Amino acid sequence: QVQLVESGGGLVQPGGSLRLSCAASGSIFSSYVMGWYRQAPGKQRELVASITKSGSTNYGDSVKGRFTISRDNAKKMVYLQMNSLNPEDTAMYYCFTGASGPKYWGQGTQVTVSS
């Protein structure tokens, strides 16, 4: 049983920053890919960022240069540093992990960017 718990979401003004965290527990392998998707109301879920065990990263086009993903394998944590936030970043953010892609999901944390 794998559990993922996100934290760090909230309300932030345009141009601001937030840091999301995701704690994994259970039978998770350090070799698993970890990352974040997001889903805004009325839109499809989209990849935000992912990171492999070795640290190779992949970002969605809309967040490149603004968001940074990192992980701590020993602590089974993945982080998402979000800078220069704009209203289009408003969404529910979901942590995921899996052998080669999303298999396990967290419950999500809401990020709202508004003045």
C-alpha cells in the first residue's frame, strides 16, 4: 500500500511563490519516478513536472523556467518550488509516483493565484 500526502498549497498573489511537498509512505521504491500533475476546473489533468531517482527532470511547457522539482530519496519526499505564479497556475496539484509513470496518486492540494 502506497500513500502520498501533499502539503503547501494555498492562496498567493500573482508573482508570488509557493513550495509544495509530497510525503510518500508504504512500499515505494526509491527507483520510482515522482512528480506532479495539476487540474484546473473544466480542464484536463496536465503534467507539471517529474523527476527520476537519478534526478533527471521533465517539465510541462507552461511552467519551464518558473517551477523546480526536487526529491529526497532517503525521506521519500518530492518538492515543487513554484515561482512567478500567475492566475493560470490556479489548480489542484496532485503528487504521483510509479515505476515509469503515474500509478499512485495523492489527494491533491489546492493552489489559488489571485489578487
